Amino acid sequence: MDNLILKVCTKVLFTPIILFGLYVQFHGDFGPGGGFQAGVIVAAAFILYAMVFSVEDCKVIMPPKLNFFLLALGAFLYGFVGIIGLILGDPYLSYDVLGTTKEAGQHIGILLVEFGVGLTVCNVMISLFYSFANFNFGKKNND
Amino acid sequence: MIGEIIINAFLVTLMLTIAIFIINTRKVISTILLTGTYSLVAALMFVSLDAVDVAFTEASVGAGISTILFLAALSYLPKEEKEEKFNVKHIYAICTCIIVAGLLIWASYDLPLVGQLENPVHQNLAQDFIEGSRNHIGIPNVVTSILASYRGYDTFGETVVIYTAGIAVLVLLYDGVSKTSKIHKENNK
């Protein structure tokens, strides 16, 4: 796409969208929001970039290898937080022992777990877009 | 009260209109965009039911990302749907729809009214969750404390499902180096 207005607007909007995603992510304890929504919002910023510039340009700022790594890391983080509780002598996925007090433990646990969800959702969405887009371009060039 | 009824009636009419337009249109791109609009109105519906978290998810996932992914998948699809003549298959489909809709409407008479205190949903665990969210977990948003703490296993399952689905799509569609970059390299040689 070769539209100057779109390109400039995307560059201006890119950071605020990610910032809003992070706000939704970490403000999920106090207002509506959480990992799922935040992941989608952050992914939307990257997809916007890929649509306005090109998928190749987007792969420079979010390389597929990093994308796949983070995709797996999110789910791993969630499971790992549960295992930490297990090691410290609580049932799986109970966060009471993670902090100095029960409440602090719950806060830390929920924050980490939601972050894991956000990472996975965001990177799954980006990788879905990558794979669709790749497939497209290949087809068009073969015609 | 009256205001709420007017808002709900407006939203339901809007959803019905969009649904009829989705059935009637033959262009795939209008179907996709109308589905996104439908999700957006559904999100407003959730707001009027005071389910802000669900509305947020519906707006970002249903109206946002899924529309974009459908648009990305659009280029494999034909631009227009083929018109099909009325035949026996349609009669079966209409009968099934009417029977299932009738059963669902009949079953809905047994449902309690929305938002009543004496509903079964509010009788069992809800009280514990609301009190525990304040006293034990210390988080104002009850939805988050249920999602991440009380029902942590379920959310873990959801995350793993999303992860697995993502991996499955990657295995099916992703082919390592994109073909454009390969062609670029070949052209440069």
C-alpha cells in the first residue's frame, strides 16, 4: 500500500495502541480487561503495521522466531507459576505462597498468569496473520 | 427501566436487521464486514447486561481480530457466493431450523428472569467468590479473580487450547521463509 497518510498515521498510532494494550493487561485487576483482550490489542498494532507497510517490514520488528518463542513462553509461564506453588507446598495454581502475605501472593500470581495469557494470545494472533499473509503472497506470485 | 427496554429493543432490532442483511448479501466482503458489525452490536448488548469484560472481549476479538483474519483469508475465496435454486435440501434445513428454534424458545420459558437475586446462579458459590475476592484476594474486579485464581485451571486450559490452535494453523499454513522473500532473492541474483 502506498498511501502517505496511512503510513504516517500508523507510525503515530503504533506506540499508543501497544501502550493501551499494556494498560488493559496490567489494569485488569481493577477494571475490565485482562490477558485475552490485551493480547488481541497488542496483536492488532502489529497487524496494522503489517497491513499498511508489508509483512516483510513487520517481520523486521517482530521476527517469526521471536514470535514462536513468545507464543510458547506464555503458556509455559502460566504452567510454571502453578509449578512454583506446587514446589513451595501448595496445591497446583494456588498463589498464596508466592508473596510475603496471602494477598500479595495472589496479586503476583494473577499478574504473572495474566501476562502469560496475554503473551500467548498476542503471538498466536500475529503468527496466524503471518501464516495467512505468507500463503497469500505465495499464491499471487505463482499465478 | 423504560430506558433499558428501549435500548434493548433497539439493539435486538439492529442485530436482526444485520442478520437479515447477512443472509441476503452475496458478496463475501460484505458478509465479513456485516459479521464484524454484528459482533460490535453484540458487545453493546453485553454492556447493557453489565458484563463489561465480556463486551470488551467481544469487541476486540469478535469485531476486531476475527474480521481482520477473515479479510486476510478472503483472497482464497471466490468474490461472490453462487446463487442456488430452491430445492429439497432447503426444505429439510428450514424444518430443522424451525424445530430447533421452537425447542430453544420452549426451553427458555424455564429460565429464571435475568438479574433476579433469587436466581440459582447467585445462590451457591457467587457469594463466596464476591466476598473472597475482596477479603482473600484483594482485587476489586471479581471477574479477574474468578478467571485467574478461583478458576485458574479453566483459564490454563483455554490458554493451552489457543496455543495448540495456533501451532496447528502454523503447521498447516506456515512455510518457513515466505515466498515473496525467496522471489526477491532470486530476482536480485
